[in-house]
Amino acid sequence: MFTSTATIDPDFTIAAVPPRLFGSFVEHMGRCVYGGIYEPDHPAADADGLRTDVLKLVKELGVSVVRYPGGNFVSGYRWEDGVGPREQRPVTLDTAWRSIEPNTFGLNEFMAWSRQADAEPMLAVNLGTRGVEEACNLLEYANFPGGTRYSDLRVAHGVREPHDIRLWCLGNEMDGHWQIGQKTATEYGRLAAETAKAMRRIDPRVELVACGSSNERMPTFGSWEAEVLDHCYDYVDYISLHAYFEQTPQNRAQFLASASTMDRFIEGVVATCDHIAAKKRSPRRLKLSFDEWNLWYESRFAGQDNLEWAQAPRLIEDEYTAEDAVVVGSLLMSLLRHSDRVAIACLAQLVNVIAPIRTEPDTDAWRQTIFHPFALTARHARGEVLRVDPVGPTAGPHSDAPAVDVAATRDPETGAMTVFAVNRHETEPGLLELKLHTDEPLRVVEHVVLGGDDLLATNSKRLPDRVGPRSSTDHTATHAGTGSGLSIGLPPVSWSLLRLDPH
């Protein structure tokens, strides 16, 4: 057993926990919408065709914001095809995912679903095949009270009150060669700026997200952000980040250290944003929207060009392991650690497609393993994020990452604290020695662990609850009183959460 140490002091804060940090993503891709959140023929469907079993799990997951309708899908999407009487909506081709799109689920259905899910909508506009005018028409339809062409069209479609959508994405992954309507950084930066200016004339309250690089491996990463922001820095509120992580037989140690990769990615984008702020002599500090992140076993995916045309095909329905849940827990810790700049984050996606929730037509929805660290973090990360810098050995001979990572939050009103800890070491248990510089002693009221054993176990239709958080008593108060300490046992490849309340 190895030992790592860390000090937690309530005086050293990073930022308040952003409520939008626990978002997710619904794209017209695979079975995320059709057969996922919307399935009129399912026994659990309500009168609007929404699966109530899925809605129940979405609320349990604690999703605060949901990005819609894409993703790659949005870059070829005509929003007008998804509104109005269903029998009059056209069946169209989704060229992003080579799918048949029935358009029976669109903006108004999504808004009805998001209200039931208690989630804030985050809408993306098509800047691939469309542009400023269509974005403004959609905003008018969604947010203007009435008395104009598109707001009256919404009323005619049975939605009298405006949707009042505040968060808007200006396109999606516009640097990607796979994207419909791919742009250069200059082309996109100019388009984003002009779209932003026009949208704000319709609704000055909107918050706008510019597209950053599709991922940090893009050859233009960094230069893309700099060029785009050079054009639109003064007109947008956020820039996006996307990242997916995958384990291969050759990179297990790197996979377990995915949060370190996420840390560097975030810090690189922050540096670029601040460089542009300095260049423009701007007092504004741009926030980040990490609006696609998850684990994706992309090497198993045949690629868009190899797909057969189908309606709601089964696409990248990865089945996650207990080890995957540990990594997702550590990625959430990275997001918390950067809560001073990351204001929005969306786990991609929500249902079936690389998702925490899975469905089938003949049974109730169930929780994948990665559901649990997300739900626990969303529920218990409250108040302020505290600065914690653990000290200890690396995760082993094949890893430069620290074996133990720690994050913590504290509710300043009650003094309650939540500690998150991950042990990345593949074989050795760890002992985490915490020094707690608090005004009053704290007691552990809950200690749960994910991983640590049976790391390849999954949840499935047949065994939906095989993997979940288990209670632990492997903690000891080292001494009482102000400045108390806590020793916590951490199994190898595990993620732990401890809730501490004042005595």
C-alpha cells in the first residue's frame, strides 16, 4: 500500500459549483431520440410519446442542461422540418449519420421533454449548410412573444408562450473534415461573429457558444481557437471543447489518467482565450463550454461512410464497465477543478448512444455503470469547489500521472463537505491522508466506492444493477477537533465519494 496526502482548507476556493456543469446531450443520432427519449409505442410512453421511465432516470441523473439537436446532425438540419403538424412534416435524409429522419420529434417536442426533465435547453443552430438568416428565424420562432412571421407560426403550432431559450451554440465542430459545411477558422470566425450580432438584435439576453476545435488532436488546435476568437471574441460568451477518451490494450495507464489529459486541454484553451483578451485589451474573460465529453470506443465504430441508410439505427451503443465508471468519475473531478472557467459541460450523449442510460423496446430503461459517478457528483457537489493539491507517488511504472487525485466541494452555509478521490494505480491500494483545516470537526456520513474489483463488470438488460456504488467503512478519523484529519483507504482502480458533516 502506498500513501498520498492532501490538505483541504475552506479558505482556498476555486469558484462556486456551476449548475450547468452537469449537462448532457441529445442528438438525432442512432436511438438517442427515436427509441430513446421518444417512443410512442412503448408501455411507459406518455400521451406525447415520451418515455417516462427514461425521464425518471434523467431526473435521478441530475441533468441540469441538455444540448440539442446536434452534434454533426445539426450541420445539415432544417429546423422547419421538425415543427408543425406531424402528418405534414417531411421525411428527410440525415447525411451526417446516413439516417432516415422522420421529423416526428422536433423543437417543440424537445422543449416539452426538457420541461418534464427539469433541464435547461441548449440549442444549436446550423452554420454548416445554413447561416445568419436561418439562425435568426429560429430564434424568432423560439423566443419572440408574437406578432411576427415566425413567432406567429409558433403560436399556430400550438405553443402560445415563447420558449425563452437562453443558451445557443453557433454550429458544431466546424473545423472537422467530417462536418457538413466545414469551414476554415477565418470563414467560421466571421460567420459566428455576424450570426451572434444578428441574434443579439432579436434577443439581447442570449448566451452564445462559439465552436472551438473538435478535439485537441486536431492539427489546427490552438490556432483555430485563436483565429476564431480574433473575429468573434467580443460577441460570444463561451467557446466549446469536445473530448472523447478510449481504452485500448496498449494505453490502459493513459486511459486511467484521462483526467490529466482533460486538465491540459482545458488549460490550453484558457491560455488561448486569455491571449486573445490581452491582444484585444479586453477586460472580459471568456468562459468554456465543454459540451461534448465522454468515453467512446471509437475503434469499434465503422465510420459514417460505411453505414447503411436506416431509421434510428443502433449506433455506438457502447456497454460500459466498472473501470469506465472510475474514469468518468475522475473526469468529473477535472471539470470541478476548472469551475472558475468551465461554466457548462455536457456528457455526450444521454440515451443509448455512448450514454449513461440504455433502453430497449421490451423493458424498462436501465443505468449504465457511468450513470453512477455522474449522478452522485451532480447530487453532492454543492457550494464552492476547494483547491486541493494531493502529493504522492505516480500511478505506476507506465504512468506519469499521480496515483491519487482528489477534489472537494463545501457548502458555506452548512459547512458540509464532499470529497472525491480516485486511485489510478492498477494493482496497489492506496491510503489517502487528509488534513482538514475546518473550524469544527467533521464526521463521515456517507462513503461509497465504485470499481476496485470486477473491473470488467457491466450493467445490462439482464443484470441492470450488477455495478453500482457500494458503501465503505474504510476511513478513520486520525484526531478530533479543529484541524482534524481523515485516513481513507482507496482500492486499486477505484473512485470514492465521502460526505462530511459538522458534528
